[in-house]
Amino acid sequence: MKDFLSIAIQNGCIGSTFAEDDKRIIVYTRWADEMILEQFRSSEEYKIKEGNIIQSFAAAGFKIPDDILFNSTAKILFNNSP
């Protein structure tokens, strides 16, 4: 995951948050705009890394999206970070 986020940052990701509740892990990435995100998501580098991440979660017994929620297009309602 750290390797994936390093590549995301190199391609325009401006931040990420990992959280968990009693049912799942939640991964949220922040991008300056959706076009930059979509350019990254359509890259070959993304497809390779995404496949590896999904395989590692599946090997650990996680189910996507039941156990892990990836959401990169949610609307932010409130943010109190600088």
C-alpha cells in the first residue's frame, strides 16, 4: 500500500487517509481534481499496483467492498485539517 501511495503522490495525489471501524478498513485519497485522478487510474502503473494490492488483501482474507472501502470520489462535507 505504501508503494502504491508513493506512486499516487508522484501522479498528483495530495493526501490519503486510512481509517477503520469495527467492520472494515476505509481508504480515502485526495486529488486536486477528478481529471488528474482519472489519468492516474487509466495508467498501466496503476493497473499493476491495484492488482497487487487487491491480491494481497484477498490473500489475507479480506473481501472488497465488504471489508475494505476504497473511495476516491466522495464529496467532502467538512475538513478541519490545515
